[in-house]
Amino acid sequence: MEMLSQFQTIGSALFTQGLISSCGGNLSVRFGERLIITRRGSMLGALSGADLVETHIDRNDQSTPLASTELAVHRAIYMATSTQAVVHAHPSYAVALSFTRSVLAPHDVEGKAVLPMVPVLGEDEEIKPGDFAEEIAEALKRVKLVFVRGHGSFAAGQLLEEAYYYTSCLEHSCYLCYLLEAMGEEKQLPRATGEI
Ligand SMILES: [Zn+2]
């Protein structure tokens, strides 16, 4: 699939599934020593060629100011790992659960298999785009997806499709956690344990 259509497919899927608002979230892929990332303020549900910005992973150039406000996080991930693609989204149920949890631990079979433990970074401080770049990159050496409290998910994969799958899987699991909690069942279920 051509590069633009990959971005369009994943951006549109994130938006139609409610995993981002109209101008929320961002996507990138590694491109040699550079990365291609969505433009600052772009609408992921309606991307055009002008919304893709190519810039260096390790230094600024004339395109850098156009890049997503989360560029620092994407760069840190590519520098620390062999990841080829990154999806950042704001999935509502996961954001809601992240306010009160230090990990997001799915109960459903698919969630447990794909994302057994999702670390939640950040405490009560005001979080700005680009925050926790080093911590997110470090965590993504061990897990496929990491969450920033009250903000959103950063998923890493070999393809945008893969990182998108982790994102949608997380939200599905968090929705199920929410339902179980509403039913008064969640506390009775065993929690996943182990190192994250
Ligand atoms: Zn964000």
C-alpha cells in the first residue's frame, strides 16, 4: 500500500471508531534516518498529502515546525527501539480508567493475549504534548503500548496497522473493564500480575 493511503486508512479508522477527536492523535512511520509524521493540527480522519511531514529523527530541519506537537515522543521511540510505526490516540474509556489506575490490565481473552499489562505514566501534574518522551520510549522496549494518564496511548509496531490494532484492542478491553465495573463484577476478577 502506498504511504499516503496507509496513513489515510489508519487515520480514518481511528476517527470513525471514536479513538480520537477531529484534530486529535498523530501517526508516524520510520523512513530510514527520517520519519514521516502527521502535520500539526491535521485531521486524521481526512488526511491529504499535505498533511504528511518528513523530518529527521535526530535533528531539526525546515520541515520540523510543521510536524505534530508530539514529535519529541515519536523521535524518542525511534531512537530507543527498532519500531517502524507509531500510533498516538485518545481512546475515551482508556483515558477515563487511566485517571485512577497505574496499569491498565485487560480481563478479556484477546486483551490479555495482546496487551497483558499497559503501564500508565504520569501523576497529577499538568501534561503537555511531548511530555514523557524518554519514559514512553523506555517502556516501549518492553511493551507494545504505553499510556499517559488522562491523555492517551502510544502504540509501537512494524506497521501502522499493527500499532492501530493494539490501540483498538486496548480501548475494547477498557470498555469491557468499564462494563464489568458498572456491573459490580470487576473487583471479583483476578488481576494480571507480573513485571511490566
Ligand atoms: Zn495526544
